[in-house]
Amino acid sequence: MITKEFKTLNEQIDILKEKGLTIKDEEYAKKILMRENYFFLNGYRHLFLVEKDKFIPGTRFEELYSLFLFDRSLRNIIFKYLLVIENNLKSISSYVLSKKYGIKEKDYLRNNNFTKDPTRQKQVNDLLSKMKRQIRVNGPQHSATLHYSSNYGYIPLWILVKVLSFGIVSELYSILKPEDQREIASIYNIDVDELIDYLPILANYRNLCAHEDILYENRTQKAIGSTLYHQLLKIKKEDNEYIQGKNDLFALIIMLKQLLSKDDFKNLVYEIDHVIESLNYNLVSIKVSKVLDRMGFPNNWKDLVNIERSKQDEEKEQ
């Protein structure tokens, strides 16, 4: 097994220069490497390579760092709006289920409240056990859950969701009765199957952002279904499949388009466009279009803001 050796800042600088990266201010570069970590910064090198581990001639350290900062800003923007969706889902789900099944754990956490599909009963039991464990473990640590437990002897679902992860709440939706799934999906004006597909992907992106992994070139294992937005944006196809907006970052933007309010989505697009413009200003050896292509963004991606789904469009899509 090959063992990685510790490298000093000077050695890190030498490695980057040997690979063809232009570093005019080595002291500045050392400060960045100390603060940001060589391994993380080096993870953004791929778009700047002309061959394996050789930078495009003239590529500057500042460009590499600009892409790193762009991804951080993009991650912060996406994370903010994923939290909005997480909060919305928790609010909507707890409202629908509390209205129908009651406000006490012994009522809303009954097995009979969930899918009757025999192949999913183990999943139902496991998830209910997870939720009950969250009540035992995390309930006393949060002021809202502790307040209800201490003063009323139970924790309503709209309070419990505060200590449930996005992953648990998205899985909860997948085991609801079909009629409850439809009621929740109708509030978003999308199909149940779409929402079932979207939620695990959104939960994974939320975790990616929270752990500061590379976002802009992320690819998901599962692709989303084709939508009206793919069609109206005239995204190109290969082998009868859209080449953008399926398992790339633009697919996430399409999901956000369907789940955020109009104003929130408009603000999201404005904020993303702003950081793209900032990156464009700092790039010399490559064009910003190369970054957008890696993100899966078509040239007309901002047109998503003005696309509205009519009832007729939805029927055609089905």
C-alpha cells in the first residue's frame, strides 16, 4: 500500500509549480494553502489540466483559488435554499398528518397510518423506530420538544420535526398512504412519483453542502425524470435522452424550481448568476462556459425563472 507523506508549504508550492501552475506571489499562496488545505484546493484542478496532472500553460494560482471560492459561494447559496425546502416539507407534512392522525406520538406514529404495502412493512417499522429514538435521544436537548414533553406529556409532530433530519422526513413521505402523499404533493403542484424521486436527492445534496464537498461538478447516481423544463429550454438529446439537467447540478436547479416559491427561486437564480459573473471576471486560462458545462447548465438556464407550468402543460407532460 502506498503511503502519503507530509508535505511542507514550500513542498506543496513546488509540486504545484512542477505541474505547470503559475504562482507569482508564493507567500500569498502559502497563506491560502495553510488556511484552506492543499488537498481540498487541489480537488479543483481538473478543469485547468491540459493532460494528466499538467496545467494549461499560463494557469494562475488565483484562478484555481477562484474556482474553489466560487464553489464555496455556490454551496452556501444552494444550502440556504435547501434549508427552506426542508423547513417547508416539515411544516407541510406535519400539518397534513397532524390534521388526520392527531397530535400525540401514540396517535400519529401508529403503523396503521402508513402504507399497507406488505413489501414495505419492515421499512415502516424501522423508520418509526428511528423517530421514536429521536424523541428519546434528542427530545430533551431541544427547548421546544422539552417544553412540550415537560408541560403537556407529548410532542406534536410539528415540534418533533425540529429534531428529525431531512433524510428521515423524506423517507417518511415515501411510506405514507397514497392519499396522504397526494395531498402533500398537490401543495407543491407536482406528481407523487416526482416528489418521491426528488426528496432523497435533495437530502443528499443538503448533506454534501453541510460537509463542504465539491458541489459544482457533482453527479447523482439516480437521474431525475424528464420534465417540461427540459423541453421548453430545448436541451439537446443524445440517444433520446437529455444531456443536461438529469443527474448534474442543473437537475438540482430544476427540482428547486418546482419546490421553491416564485420569489425564492428568482432570488436563487439572481444569487447564482452573481457568483458566476464574479468567477468569469477571475478566469483567464479557461472560459466560464467550461465551468457551466461541467455543472450541466445550458446557456439559457436563467430562462427557468419565467417558465410557468399551466394545467395543459402538466397534462401533456403526463
